Amino acid sequence: MKKAVITSLSCLFLAFSIAAPAYARELVAGGQAVGIEINTEGVVVAGVGEVQTKEGSCCPAEEAGLKEGDIIEEINGKKLSGAVELIDIVCEADGEPVRLKVLRDNQIMRFNLQPAKAAEEQWRLGMWLRDSVSGLGTVTFYDPQTGIYGALGHGISDTATGKILPLQGGKISDTQIVGVTKGSSGVPGELNGCNDAGKTIGTVEKNTAQGIYGRAAAPTGAKHYMTGDVEIGPATIISTISGRDTAEYRVDINKVYRDGDAQRVMLTVTDPRLCQATGGIVQGMSGSPIIQNGKLVGAVTHVFVNDSRKGYGISIQDMLKTAGIVCDAA
């Protein structure tokens, strides 16, 4: 068992106005906590640091101009499959300079690095590398027609830069919630889960600002909902805060607004059970489906750091559009 905790309408008026058509689709509501593991496309520079050599300290990566958050795509003209391969190629070069192809802010850059020989006789570039991320999140929906699911409602980003990590592939796995760290003012809480890494239940094929997407079978007996538009007023969210069992909790939708191309919401947890158990919204609940007027209308995405009872969400329509799921006119 592997434990992992995952710790971001316009109208055109002529002589008259035309109401935009409503679109709907029948989906299976999620609410299940899942373990998430993704592999990055390329190797992420997680940080740079000094190499201690017999002659003193140096940092080849920093001297060459590499920065935290850079994504190394190739070394010596070879596409990288992971951090271990990069380390092996540097060792095999035996002190010869290496050429890196790097992606930074959607621009390709090239660097030549002279490895430094560490005191323990290993050739190093002076940087920490990351090629995978694991954590915990919540599934928002399953589409029975296509087998596509959506989760999180936000992307998996680099912690240093806040940028969405490029995805090579990944999986979601069965998870059991074993504890909760309650949220408080200035300190976001979190769900603590045990992931059964050997029990894969789906793939991860997209990592976007509107969530992660892949293919998975819906849980047996899960409830179906038609999709709808979110509006100000009472609603509920579906989450797992203990074991594997989902439950529905009351919230109020306080605000619905546009943020660029996406529709966002602000919400407040009003259910005393959830406030007592978690303090409100905590990390790991991202993706919890929002149900309103008997329809699936969105997903929880973030918590207010200074008030864990309040949070943000995204509309289900934006998640479906990002997933490539076409809805029918209602």
C-alpha cells in the first residue's frame, strides 16, 4: 500500500437578444477519492544547488542559466524518458560537456553544461530533478457513453512556478481515506489517504487548467445526473472524507462569474457535519461534484486559505468542453 497525500458570456445584441441554448448530458456523479500518479513529459528542474568538489563548490546548472521549473526534453539530442536516464547519460559522458534542450515559458532553449566531479567521484550538474508526481484528489464525473472521467477541476502544477506540468501519462488508483487534518485560518487542511498502487482503476490522459481527464469505469450503483447550469443559491457537494464511502454535504453558491474562458463559482460550506469533521474544504476534496436542483453543475477546486468554510469551483460545462465531451441541446 502506498500512502500519498496531495498536499489553481458574452452576448451580441442587435435589434433583439437571443437566449443561448442550454446543453445537458447524463453523467455518473463522482465524489470518490482516488490516488493520482502522473509522469511528466520531459524532466522538470525542481531546483539547483552547489556541487561539492575537491577544488571547492560550483553549480554547473546555474552557471549555464538553467532555472527552477525548466523542463529538460533532450540531452545530447536524445529524448528523455526520465530523470534516471539523464543521470546515466551524464555519468557515461565522463566529464564531457552535455547539451540540453529545455522548454521554458513555451519557448525552446538550448544549454551546454560542463559536469562537475563531486567529492564522491560522481559527475553532477547541480540540480534536483522530478519526472513524476503523486497525490490524492476527487473524481467529479464519469461519462457512461465514452468511458471518460474528469477529476480535480484544476490542473496538476509545478509547485515552484505554478505552471501546469506537461503530461506523458499516468493513472488513478483505489484509495481509502484514513484521516483528516482539519483546516483553520491560514492553514489549509488535507485528507490523508492510503493508495493501493496495485489497483489501477483508470488512466490519466490530460492535465489541464480545468482538471485531469482519462478513462475509467464508473462505480457500480453510482447515481446518474443530468448536467445543468450553476446559479446562486443552495446546493450540495459529494465527497469522501472517511474510508471509501461518499456522502453529500450542504453548501451555498454565493457567486457565479467568468474568469477568462471559464465559469467559476464561490461557495460556502453550511453543513455542520462537514465543518465538524474537516473544518470545511480541505486539500484532496478538489473535484468534489456540485449538485444543484437535482443536476450536476460543477466541481469544487480550491479553498480560501483564511477561511476553510469557503472555496471556489468550476462549472461542469467547462470541464466537459475540456474533456471533449459534446452535450445535447436541452
